[in-house]
Amino acid sequence: MRTMNKRLISLMAAALALLSAGAQVTFPGAVGHAPIELTPDANTGLNKIYVIYDTQGVGMSYSGPMTGPATWTCFDQTNWGHPDTVLVGNLTTLDQVIPNKGYKIEVGSESPFYCWVVNYADFPMELFDIGYVEDNPCTMLRFMVDGTAPKIPYSTITGNTRYLDREIKLSYNTLQWENDSIWEEKPVVETFESLEQEIAIEPPLCNTAYTLTGDRFLEQWGIPERLNDPDYYIKTQAVGCGSNVYLVDNHGNKKKLEGSLNGGSAPVHLLLVGSPTDAVVYRKWEIATDADFEEVILQYNQDEVDYTLNDANTYYIRYMVANAAGSCEAYSDTYQINVSESQLGIGPRGDLPNVFAPGSTEGVWKVSYKSLVEFHCWIFNRWGTLVFEFTDPDLGWDGTYHGKQVDTGVYYYVVTATGSDGVKYKKRGDITVLHYKRGGTGTTNPETGGL
């Protein structure tokens, strides 16, 4: 039985909600500019807010799901009242709406309907002129508006004051860093609740015209206020910068550096590319050995720089720009590059490979290294004939001589190198060339022989 009562109560509540949802409010006498209906946040307790262009001579009618006389209760933040009601069938009408008040309308057992009525004529928006003040042109522009657009208050059913957002719009252009590669001019629209609050924006990064328009109620009525004279123009002083650092290999291929490089092998070839915004006059790339850039070792007053890091160290790189007066500055992100100490071979003894099988998955004899600025390798057969020579440590020997694969057996190498830290290397050793069986398990077997 108790469960059945709960279900019945739930069904009744749902039915009452549907009845309340069917309520309608109209405003007889509102001609020329249709009333604007808003649905406020549920926590206000209001079903609707109505904005009337001018309530003079305008009535208010309520039509709900149920018929019968309605009880009207008028309220604001401080008091409640009881205006007269006129019953016409199931339509209840006030001859003259009381503006800037809330209404609670009750008909029989129907859920109360709460609404607020705004007389826009009491809060008009009028614009005459506008100008901006460069209190701090690098970080903020403040606009001084000759005109009015005051806050529009309303009350929740518990008497708390809130304000309608008039959505006054300030439109202009600025530059936006797109895809980490280019500045593009983009339109911006800032909105403001009223003109009683300060209109302030981040300064645009390009010269731009600007327009003040609104509010949303006038726009909906088709009569917006607008200030967009050609004289309304911002000549920017603010600056910004985009930047990219590329790692360039020995073949000229570029790879963008994302933040930092740890364990880089010298020489580290860099291409530094800075992209300044319109007001930039002064620019520079800085390379330092500390994150605070107190130990700057190089500066380049240009947007694009080719540079090679040869010495083992940790480097910090950034791009900086400023306007003509030097009053506005901007910095890129800091890039960190760690160039390792030199190394030739693997392990504490610097071992080089001593066996390989040409034609296998790893069928190239190569050395392991870091931070070498000079390198030379010679490979000989057992009779002292030079069969291969190379000076790029990224390369290696594929086991061929004059385009043909050499016989299996023992060969000999001599390597000389110089590290970026000045360390000299000279290594000698032997290489056993194995025969690679194609197919099967891919195992290798040593065979005797040679050139």
C-alpha cells in the first residue's frame, strides 16, 4: 500500500508539472515590438522572464491548463502586493501590468506560475561615442563609452537580486597563432552584461577597427544601437611572438623540437624560426647556459637563425620581441637542449662491433657514438687491401667491395675521431663477416675465406 501511494504521488507530481508547462502569458497592448521571453536558471524559481519594450498601456493575460479564477501575487525584492484581477473564462487579465515586478499566478490546484516582467524603457541602451584609454597598452585596453545601458535587475522568488545579461558586443580583430606555424587575423567578439561595468579587453595584436553594438534585446527587435565610425580604430602597441626550433640532420631534413632534447649528439644543427606580430620592431634569439638567461652566450637580432651546437652542455633558447618604444615585450617558450659528452663505442672500453652478417636484418656494420665532430673509418682485408672507407658515423659498411659482397672471414678496421669536447679517439680491431642463410630460421654460420 505504501508503495502504491508513492507511485500515486509521483504520477500526480508529473501531471502538475505538465499542467504548469502548458501555461501561457501574453501582453495585450504590446504592439510594434514583440515581448521577449527568457527562460532563467531553475534555481531562480522563475518559470519565465518577459522583457517588454514599453509597458505603458500594456496589460498581462494568463492562460493555464485549468479554468477558474486566478490569484495574482505581485512581488519584488522587498514586498508583496495583490493587484486586481479580471476573469474572462479561463483567461485572467491585468489591465495594466506593473513593470519590473515578479508575479505568482495560481489557479485552483494548478502549480503556481512564477514570472518577472521588465520594462525595457526604464533601462534603455543609448550610444553616442566611444574611445579607448591605453593605461597599459601591453596588457589591457579600457574603453570609455558615452552612453547608457544600465544593469537590468530581477528577483528570484526568494528575494535575491540578479541581473539580465544584455550581451553588449565589442567586435574587433586580432592575430592568432595557428598550427604552431603562422599568425592569422581573426575576428573577436567580447560581450558585456551592461555599460555600468568597465569595458576592458586584452589589446589586439594588429591594427583594427572596432564596433560596439547591442544589446541583445534591441537586436531582437531589429533596432540595435551601434558605434562603428571609421575613426574607431586601434593602432596596436602590443606585441606577440610565435617560434619554432628545428633539428636539421646531415641531409637537410628538418624535425620540429617539442620542448626539449635530452642526450643530443653533437654537432646539433638548429634552425631557429621566429614569427613576430605587427607592432614588433626589435627582435632577438638568445642562447644561454642557464634557465634564467643570466649567462647568455649568443644573441641574434633576426627572425631566422642557423646555428650548430658543438660543445657538450645544457643550452636554453628563446625568442624575444619588443615594440618601437621598447614598452611592450613578449617571449617565446624556452627550449632546452642537452648536448652529451662525446663517446665512441659501447661500454667503458668503447667496444665496436666485431661480427656481422651482410644481408641480414642488421646486415650493416656500424659504430655507436655521441657528439663526434670528426670521424674517419677504414676497413681492410687480411692482405691490407682497403675495401671500404667512410667519414659519416651515421653510415656503415654493408659488407661489399666494388658492389659485390665480400667473402666470409676476418677484416680489420681503423677508426679515428674527435669529440665535441675535444677528446681524441683512435681504435683498431677486427670484424668477422658471417654467411647469412636466407629463409629457414635465418641463422648465421661462420665460413673461412676472404678477398
